[in-house]
Amino acid sequence: MQRVNLSAVSEFVFVGLSDAPEIRLLLFVLFLLIYLATMAGNITLLIAISTDSHLHSPMYFFLGNLSLLDLFCPTITVPKMLGALLLEHKEISFSGCLFQHFSLIAVVGTEIFLLAVMAYDRYVAVCHPLRYPSIVSTKLCAQLALGTWATGLLNSLLHTSLVFTLSFCGPNRIQQYYCDLPPVLALSCSSTHSRELVILVVAGVLGSGACVVTVVSYICILLEILARKSPGIWHKAFSTCGSHLAVVCLFYGTTICTYVRPSSTYSPHWDRVVSMLYGMLTPFLNPIIYSLRNKEVKCALKRVISQVRRTL
């Protein structure tokens, strides 16, 4: 029998952050500044990576993909949130909510897999430096990047089809500032247990697999650094890996707390705070933590800025 969407809801209404009128303008200014800074940082980084020949290497190729994801992630949710804060335009159509949900899950999933690929790339660079050019070839980089994007899209397609083929015939107020998975599931008037189980299993298998690759790669890196017994190299490499692992832990922690749990434990106020971390702060901090501490990227950014000044 053909599966149809029995939804009687034609639009959803965001509650989100706009239910605090006394600080609405302050929140609008704050989130607008963070969003603009995120856009500027990641776009500048993308320009530097694409135009500077010194950054045409696998590590910066993956970093460029990460910056692209960090551009998409807040762009999917923040403009709508800013509109709700400033203009009180809280409504979103059913199809618009579906598209926003699909796009966000695709970006989050792709970033999880990309972090694992970047961890493997650094493992090969540190533990097998002589074989690095032959192992991490241009062809392999393209295949890995394509694989992360394809897996993220397919994973999102599965999640979105499971959620938006449910029946929505009651309340349409989403306790969030975007169409996230837990609050949308909470609005369904049909049974969600079987679909939640499928979502948890798929997310658990894919997410835990990517997490294992990331953690094992960095454990091997740290063991290799410790075995070299060189204080200068050890301190520099450990500092770089420590910053990266801090962001990885933040990203994994917030996504797991938000998605990998039953909807019965859903807490609107807590989830708004958690979603802010991976939805806005992580894309804002990634250019700083991943690249601005890197001397090669700093030099490339200076060259880009000087070229812009000369052009102007």
C-alpha cells in the first residue's frame, strides 16, 4: 500500500527564543553579530584555501569542506530565527520545515563523518609521514569527501522520510527556533516508537563508527608523539590535537544530547541551549581553533587581505 502523509497541519509555529520579549532585541543583535562573524570567518578561510597554492594539500582540502559545512549550518536556521526575533514571523510551512530539517540533518551528519576523515588524515601525516603522499592521494581525498557528503545526505533522507511521513493533526507549536528532530517528533499524533528505534539504531551505528575512527586516530597520534621523546614537537602537536579534540567533544556531546535519546526525555529549554552550541558557536569557533592558530593559514589570510586592499 502506498505510504501517504496524513498530516492535517499545513504550517508550524516556532516558540524558540522569541517568547522572551524583554530581551528579544538584545538576542537579535547578539545572534546577528555571531552569524555575520561566522560567515566572514569561514568565507575568508575558503578564499585563502582556494587561492593560495601553499594550502593546496589534503589537510586544507578537508578543512575547506568543513568551512563550507560551517557556512551551511547556521544559514539553515539563523535567518529564520532572526526574523522571528525582530519581526515576530514565527510561522513556517510544512514543506519549509521538511526542507529545513533535511538540510540540517544532512549538514550535521556530513560534519560527523568529515571529522573522522580529518582525524584519519592527521593520523597518517603524523604516524606515516614518508608514506603520506602515496596514501592520502588526490583521488582518495576526492573519494573521502564525496563519501562523507553522500553518507550525510542519505542519512538525512532516511531520518526525514521517517519523521515527515507521520501524522500531524494536533498542536503545531515547535518548542525550538528551527525544525529539529525531537520537537517535531513530539508533535506527531501517531505512534513514533518504532521510527525512533530505527533513528536511534542508524544514528548509533553511523555516529559511533565515526566517533571510533576519530578517537582511535588521535590516540595513535598521541602515542606516536609520546614515543618520539621530543619536548618541542610533543608540546606543539599535543596543543593542536587538544584544541581539535575539544571541538570534537563539544560537537559530539551536543549532538548526542540532542538527537540520540528518546523523545520522552525531551526538554525544550535545555535543548535550545544545547542546540545553540553546535548550531552557532561551533561554526563560529571552528575557523579560529582549526586554522587561525596555524602559521600557514595566517600567512595565507594576510596575503588575501593585502590583495583585497590593493584591489580597493
